Amino acid sequence: MYGLVNRAIEQLVTSIKGEAGWQRVCAMADTHADGFVSMQPYDDALTYKLVSAVTVETGLTAEQVLEAFGEYWILYTAEEGYGQLLDAAGDNLRDILGNLNDLHGRVEIVFPQMHLPVFSVQDNEDGSFDVIYNSHREGLAPMVAGLIRGLAKRAHQTISLEPQPEAGDAKAVFRVRVLTQ
């Protein structure tokens, strides 16, 4: 993953536990605390080690950390200059999620070694829709739940989000119901 992801983890940790908490996370993850270069790729294993260390530092489960990070990621990337890109994806959650692959295509121009997940959205008869998530990375479905929640907040919509037990070949499927427009 690119340094931008690890920097966002750093920002999340320091917002919760301060600089000393980040120093402890880095020590547990056996990495430097000097910061990460946004445009530089890092081994995925480092990011997983950071998440594991954050669980120890915060007392949260890995799933809780990943979900919190996913939501934080939306806010963080918007502040880091990607807000206009997110705005171009749509003004409601359904449209934004439906345009994620196009958005990722633009991001891959800037980050050519990034291996982004693939999303699809399937509308249901009851007005809900399913977000289908596929990735070569394991264990990140909770982060996707957080991303969806963060995107809903950004679109000023309240949602219910239910993981679906049958994902088929996908990594995960989430049923989304928009409660307020």
C-alpha cells in the first residue's frame, strides 16, 4: 500500500492516542515513527502490522480498527486534496459507490503501483442496494464498511449497513438502505 494509507493510520492514532500512542504503535510494528512518504509504495505486511499494533494500543478488535480507519480515510483523503475527486463521483451515496471504479481509475494514474479493489452496486426491489467488494487483499471487508459509512456522511445521508452472509466469489457484500436523503 502507498504511504498515504500509512500516514492516515498515523493521523487516526495520533487523534485518538496522541504522539506517544503513535510512537508505541510504531515500536510494536517494528517500524520507524518518522512518517511515511505519501507517494511511495510500502509492503502490505507493514500496514497489517500497523493495524495489529493499533489493536493493542487502543484495545479495539482488528475489525473495529479497520472500520474506524475506513470512515476516517474518507475524511482524511478529502482533506489531503482528494475532496474534489470524491465530489466528482456523485452527490449521493448510491452514485458515489457506482462511480468508485472510475474514481479508482483516476487514482491509479497518480499511484501506478496501487492495486485497488473493484466494486459493483446492485439495486434491489425494496429500494436498498448491495455493494459488492472484490480485492486481492484479505481481511479488509471491515474497512469497506467504514468507507461506506464515511461516504454516506460525506453525502449527508443516514444509512443502515448490513453485511450479507453469502458473498459468493466476492470478498464481501453489504446491503445498504438510505434512511435519510
